[in-house]
Amino acid sequence: MFPRKQILITHAIRGFNMIETPIKQKKRIDPTVLRISLILAFGVLAPIFDSTMVNIAIPTMSKDMHTSIAIMQWAITGYTLTMGIAVPFGGWATDRFNGKSVYSSALLMFLIGSLFAAMSTTVPSLIIGRLIQGAAAGLLMQALSTLVMRAANGKNIGTLMATIGIPIMIGPVIGPVLGAFIVNHANWHMMFWVNIPITIVSLLFVFFGVPDLPAIHPKLKIDYIGIGLLGGFFTGIILGISHYSSDIDFLAQTNMLFELGVSLLAIILYIIYAKVKPNKVIVPLTIFKYRNLTVATILMMLAGITTNGPLMLLPLYFQNIRGESIMNIGLIMGAQAIGMLVMRSQGGKLTDIIGPKWVTITGLLITLLATLPFIWVDVSTSTWWLVTILFVRGLGMGIMMVPVMSAAYIGVPKQRMGQATVTTDILQSVGGAAGSAILASIVVNVAITSPKSTSLLTMTHAYNTGFSWAAGFTLLMFLPAWFLSSKKAVN
């Protein structure tokens, strides 16, 4: 459906981000192309910082709005879900319309979403703002890589992708600390207000510094039916999971059963539709005949759960159980992001040498070993010990994701690379959204039904159980990882 795209070997952080492994280039980058790339990369700074800051503020936001974790987690889940659904629209829009106009429109949409979130006084208004932000972020991230590659005209792609990857990599390191600083010295509304000047400056840079990027396929069509059915399927599942936390009696889960029923109907209709329109559908069923792509997609969905779920739980645990200040939480969470940043390039190098299978399994083993201690931690556990564990966990996650992303495209024909990219991006984002919903539901249900004698013991047990599920999903990843290719990755 989409024109052929060069695949970017990537490291994904809070849902999906794509960065190609740098390749040595002999030719000097055209200054105009470099300027365009830097301006477009600056445009994604606000969405990246925003996505990492909100995790830190969830405890404060829940307290201020007098709502539960199960409800407030939608500030994260909704963002990630709409981000994934927007991915195919981003690729289509940049080919169908003027690329500069598409990017500017996405920035304007993010600005509107930030205003909604900043001025929100109720949970529904906050979630609406986050949904708009997520859709805009999905459009921006997809348009970023597409427009940079178009401007470069196939030259110096590796260097350019490494350049635009800088904000994507530093965001998870700076974001938690910046978010903690803002919440500690102002309030959580200010996290969204700071997006406004950054986005306005980005719009001005794009308006004056980026030339028109004309449409390359003015008559290109998009599969609205397929996107709608997949969106209904994923949304129904995540809504059903979220509603399970509102009532322990399974038979009384009317909302949950209805949403899961709608989800089941949507996926059945999608399968029928994909059989009838195999050349039009957004994610063809035949794309899963490529073993590495199928295995890597499963791994990326599970990785979304094991990454986003704990990212939502950890700030809540540190504040509600250990009584850490919001600033300390930001610094503690930064340890995991630093670990991921340190090992990202090493994961890529090892993949080039020995192939993705054993690198992925090594990363999974480290991640699992660094997740297990959270099953037994309590208020007396040393903070420095927890910081060390999080750093090691980040190392494992950093090693793991690059080989998984690179393995996805081994054996996929060039003419199907666009379909493969859309498939992995959508499902990875959905996994991230599901991770927050699943672990939030588990914590809430355990807290309600726990026989522990005090509220502190009850909540500690609930969080320990949530982390045990995160460890379980990590353990589950070993099964598909075993079927990854041992061949060296190729660009």
C-alpha cells in the first residue's frame, strides 16, 4: 500500500521510535539536508519529553484528581494507543500531501492536545488531551523518518538517522528528571504548558527553514476500513482489561465482556476483510509468513508490556510505598534510561557480529534477573540497591531491542518492507498500551482482595504482584526469542 521505505534498525523507547544503525559515509552531508533534518528532529522534542515526564507525575496526578491507578493509567495508555493507530496515517499523509504541511499540521495538533491537558481539571479532559497528543506524536514520528529520507534522496541516510535519533535517545534520560523538577517546583499542569513554547518555536522553524516537500503519490489511498477494524480490536481489548479492575466479580463485568466481544468481532471481520482484499489491507495476513518478522513482532508486543507496564508502576511504588520525593523518583528512574542508552550501540554491534538470536536472549536474561528482585522489595530495601537494579535492567533492555528490530526484516522482500514497518510499529505501540493497562488492573485487584493486615503491607504486596507479572511476561519472551534467526543482521 505504501511506497517502499528504507528500514531503520532501531531502538524503541515508551512505544515505538526508529533509528538506523550509523553507517560510515564518505560524502559530506548537504547543508540544506542537514538543516531540514535538524529542524524536523527538533519538532519531536516536545512529544518525547512529554511521554517520559508523565510517568513520573502519575502519582501526583492521581492524588490531585482523587482517582485510582486504573483510571489515571489511561493518561499513558491512551497516548500510546492513539500513537500506534496514527502510524499508518503518518506514512500515507506524507506521501499523499505536501510533507511540510503534514508535519506542521501534526505539530499544531500536538499544541492543541497540550493545551487541553494543561488546562484540564477533570480526568476525562486530561485523557482527551493525551489522546490528541498521542495521535499527533504518531504522525510526527512517522513523518520525521519519511521526510528526512526523502530530503536526503538516499544519501548519507545512516548519519542523518543517527542525527535525528539524538532527541529520541536523550529524552528518556532527561525526561524523568525534568518532569520531577517541574512537578516539584510548580505543578503537573506545567509539564504540558512547557510544550507550548517549544511547539510554537518548532512551527516557526518549519515554516521558515523547511522548503515545500511536494506529494509523491497525490492519489495514494489508505485502508480506512482495515485501520478502523484493527483500532476497534486493540481498543476493545485494552478497555476490557482496564474495566476488569473496577469489579472483582467476573460475571458482573458487563462492560468488560461487551468490550471484549466488540474486540473479538472486530478481529474476525478484519480477517475476513484481509482475505477478500489482500492487496488493499493495511496489515496483510500474508506478511506473517516471514518467520523472523512474526517472531520479532511477538517479541516487540511483549517488550511493550514489560517496558511500559513497569514504567507506570515504578513511580507509584516509590512514592506510595517508599515515600520518595518526586525529585528523587525522577533521578531513580533515570538510572534505567541511562542503562538503556549505554548499551544501545553495543546491542547493535553484537547483532552485526553474531546475529540477533543470542544477543536478544542475553538481553532478556539480564532484564529478567533485574526484574525479579522487585517481587520481594519492601520499604526497608536500600534505595541504592534499587537504583543499581534499575540500571542493570536498562542494560538488558538496551541490549535486547536493537537485535529484535533488526531481525524483523531479515528475509522480508524489499517490496514488502513498507508493510512490515507499519506492522511492527502498530503492534509494538499496542503492546506498550496493554502493558500499562494489564499491570494497573493487577495491582488494583490484588490491593482490593489482599488479606494483608495493614494498608502498607497490602499495597506492597499488590506492587510486588504487579512486578511478578512483568517478570512472567519477560520469561515468556524467551520462547519466541529462541526462534529468531542466527544470521547476521543486514541494513
